[in-house]
Amino acid sequence: MNRALAIALVSAQVLLLLALALLPHGGLWPVNLGGSVWHLVAWLALLLLLAGKARWEERMLVAEHPDYAPYGTRVGRFLPGVGRLKP
């Protein structure tokens, strides 16, 4: 595993979660649309980051543990049956 990449991914997750926690909510902003757009952007960035990180981790798991490939074809990545590995 590339240690620098793993640290960068976890750091990005923490920054996005902090952004979501610290962004003012739409009702507190003078312009409601501004707050909600930034929240949407932060949520979308976090979702894409987590999905990409999961795919990267699955590739490492398949390389390290041969029994993971059949398991990954049966179960989902985040929800049961959704995002299964291709056989």
C-alpha cells in the first residue's frame, strides 16, 4: 500500500467532514442558496472520494487475499447487493 496516498485520502475525508460540519446551514446564511450549494458540493466530493477509496482498497484486498474476489462478487460495497465486484 502506498502510505502517502493512504494518508492523503484520509486527510481529504477529514477535511470534507470538517467542511460539512463548519459550513453555515442555509437558514443562517444571508443568501440561502449559497449555503446549500456548498453543502451539496462537499457531500458530492465526499461521496466520490469514499467510492474511489473503496475501489482502491478492494484492488489491494484482491491482490493480498485471493479469497476476497469471490466474496466481493456476492456482497455489496456499501449496501447489500449494490456495488459488487465483477466476476
